[in-house]
Amino acid sequence: MSTPRELVEGFQRFRERTLAKDNAQFHALVEHGQTPSTLVVACCDSRVDPALILDCAPGDLFVVRNVANLVPPMEYQGQYHGTSAALEFGVCNLGVQHIIVLGHAHCGGIHALLEGGVVKDDSFIAGWMSIATEARRHIEQEFATADSEVRHRACEQKSILASLQNLMTFPWIRERVEQGRLTLHGWYFDIEQGELLGYDHAARRFVTM
């Protein structure tokens, strides 16, 4: 893809093939609003589109995308909280019943975190990736002698678990989870193998779904 013009042409195809075919569905979404049952926290990596991977229609998912699909802990410092605001809207306004933290293989953010690529204190990425610092420390201790591929995969999955823990620091998420109105899920998309793994709390590991 060389120019934005190709995107415009893509929209024309979408309008002709999809909007025309599912016109009633889109009008219903406009008239009645969105009522997704699932919120997905995904990476902004261009290879990992949740709606595409999960074969969802418009209106099915409320998607939050950021670098390395991280969830920050509940805190009031600073002024801008894009991910936290999206979580609040999805949970408190839309009433989603599921939150999925969707990680993936070959994550650039996790690679940079492990390989020292986000060490500048004044960079936006360094500040953001600090959310996964404990995951990195765990990998450095438990996988010190493992090869790079194993360490990266382990850290990608460990950061998903860290985000699940951080979700529970939001009182309006914790309350709904404890009441059984909201369920949290940790999923991992293996791009190379074409597999989707989910975290099994009983087995304490990610298993093929």
C-alpha cells in the first residue's frame, strides 16, 4: 500500500459489498446504538486486528488498542487516561459482560522491553511500557538461561496476566467480577501457528482453545 488513495478505494469496495448488503444491520446500530457484550484490550500492532481474528461483525466488540495491549493500574495522577477511560465507558456505560486482554506473539513492545529498547525516561513508550516492568523482572529471573524466543513468548504471556491483575484495581471492575456480572479473560494469539490460547487458571498456564 503506497498511498492513502488505496484506503479510499478500499472504502468504496466496503460500501458496495458490505454496507449495501448489511444495510439493515448498520441502520440498526445507528438507531439503537452499540450493545457489545465483550470489551477487548488489544495491541495496536497492524497484524493483530481483533475483529478480523475473531471474525466479528460491526457492533460485536468494544475494542481498546494500545502498545503491547497493556492495562495500567487504577491511579489518578496525570491528566490523560485513554485506556482507563475506554474501560470505564465499556464497563459502566455499555455494560459489557466480558473483558479480554488479547496478547500476541512477536509483540514489538515486549521485544523492546526485554532488549532494552525503551530505556529513555523521557519517551512516551518507556513510560507506558513500565506497566510491564514486573513481568520483565519475572522473566529475567525465571528464564535467565532460556533463548530469546522463549523469553519473549513468556513475557508476552506474563504481561497479559499483569494486565488482568491491574483490571482488578478498578473498583467498578472488581465489584462486577465479584458479583458475577463480569468475567475477565487472558488470550494469546500465536501468529505463526495460527492458534488462539487462553489462560487456564486451574492449570496456571495458557492452553489452546
